[in-house]
Amino acid sequence: MTHIPSGAPAEHSSDAVVDTQRNIQRQQDDKDREKSDQSGDGPGEEQPVQTSKIDQPAPPLPAQHLQKPGLEADMQLPPRFMAGAYKGSGKLEGLTALVTGGDSGIGRAVAVLFAREGADVAIFYLNEHVDAEKTQRCVEAEGRRCLLVSGDVKDAAQCHEVVEKTVARFGKLDILVNNAAFQAHADSLEDLTEERFDETLRTNVYGYFHMAKAALPHLQRGACIINTGSVTGLEGSAKLLDYSATKGAIHAFTKSLASSLIDKGIRVNAVAPGPVWTPLNPSDKDAESIQTFGAATDMKRPAQPEELSPAYVFLASPVCASYITGIVLPITGSVGP
């Protein structure tokens, strides 16, 4: 399997980013262990809500804590991303998409459905090569081409490189999905270091800015950008102060960029998921608390990535959403936002 790395200096390498993120994780794990006197809440006893013929997993979920950035291949309960009941109908036929964080989770599910709808897909990811290769196999199994590029969205030069490589391989770029993210919980503002705040801000906000700026020269009328926001950007989160702030910024960035690009015929929208079963959360939460992940929603369970990906198809397709721009679509598993 050939990977196309970006030509970045050592201080911006993917391995250096992983080292930084794992150091943040270790610091928080140490703080969590110091609070051993707190027993925590057990899995809820209420029945989860299922809204289709397919029963999705619900708490109690496997007690597992992943090392950052988190491999989907290591998850004891594999996220569901194939959306087997979803039938493609050519909504993205002949288009090219670039998905950041497309190696796993929501990004992987989006890549698969984009391919099922007829798009070639480029995946920009950090260093989760095993996950990325599986995504590539799944995209190619849908009959479309897939390009893998590893790198860091915090680096503007690397964002420019992945866009240029995508256009060189596929001849154009029609859809940009900004999805890569960093998250680490903190119990208080005092626990939130400047290093952690900077890593979250630069990954989640600068990364979207760099990718949009790099992609824009190649986007023509009818193209679109889809950003992944979060329910935390709508409601806030006591233990995700920095992450929530970045997601709120992404929502504002989405609406502002939509206004900026509307005269060019380029649409910009966002999806704001609630809790979704991806590597992002087991690589943040401790093994005990992950068992109840998503139980606080009205549906009393987290979403699976395949329950999010059709929304990205809808917003990406000019057949479905040609008159929609500047929205933040909440998919939260609860009534209201």
C-alpha cells in the first residue's frame, strides 16, 4: 500500500502531532486517576430508542480507553459505517470529494456513501494508516477511486499539498468535507493548559480555515463545503470548554463563509452531531465512563456513523440541496438542538 506523505518539516510531522496529543492524554489520565474516590454513574436502565428496523448498539458499551489519536481497528465494538440499507442513486455521480479525518468514524462513513453515490474520494488523515487503508478498500469496493494522504491539518502547507494532490489525481475538486478534530476533556478551567487549548484550536478551527482556503481556487459553481460542527457548539459542555468553543467557531465560520461564497455559486453548510460512536470518544474518556456514552440523549444511546453520513450526502448533492447554504444541521438524538 502506497501512502503519500506531505513534505513538512519535522516539527510539523504527523508523529510529532501524535506525541503532543498523547502527552495531553497522559496528563488528563493522571488527573482522572487521582479522582478514584468518585464512583461515577453506572449504565442507565432505560431502554434505548430505535427508529428503524436496524437496532443500533446502546449502553452499556464496552469499557475501553484508546491511545490517541484512536484507531477504529482497536475498538471492541466496531462502529457501524456501511449503511447497508442505503441504496445509491447517482446523487454525486462524477464528482470529486476530499474528506479530512476520513480514515475512521464519521469521515469514513461519509467517504463510503459518497463513493456509493458516484464520487471519487481523497482522504486526508494524520497517521492512522490501518484505518485509512480499510476506508480505501471500502471506497474502491463501491467502484470509485480513493487517494490516501497523511498529514496535519494544522499545517497550511500540508493542506495545500493534499488539495493539489487531489486535483492532480482526479482532475478537479467539487466537495470539501472538513471533519478532522482533536478533543480532550478537562474537569475545570484550571486543568485546561495553553498547550491543550492551542492543539484543539489549531486542529479544529485553523484546520478548517487552511483547508477551505486551499480548496477555494479549485471550487467552481455548484461546489460545496461541509463542516462538521457539534452539539457542544450549540449548547456548550462543562468538560469540553475548548472543544465546544471551537465547534461554536466552526458554526459561525460556516455561516460567514456561506455568505462570502454565495455569489460564486458555492454552498457552505455544517452538520452538528450529538454523541457518535467513533474513536474520538474512547480515546478521550476513561474506560468506565465510556460505558454510558450517549445515554443522556433522548434516544438514550449514541449515534452510529452510518446514521450521520446520509446528511452529508444530502448537503453535498446539488440535486438535493441546491437551495441550502449557511445552515447548521443538528443530528443529536434529542428533541430540539
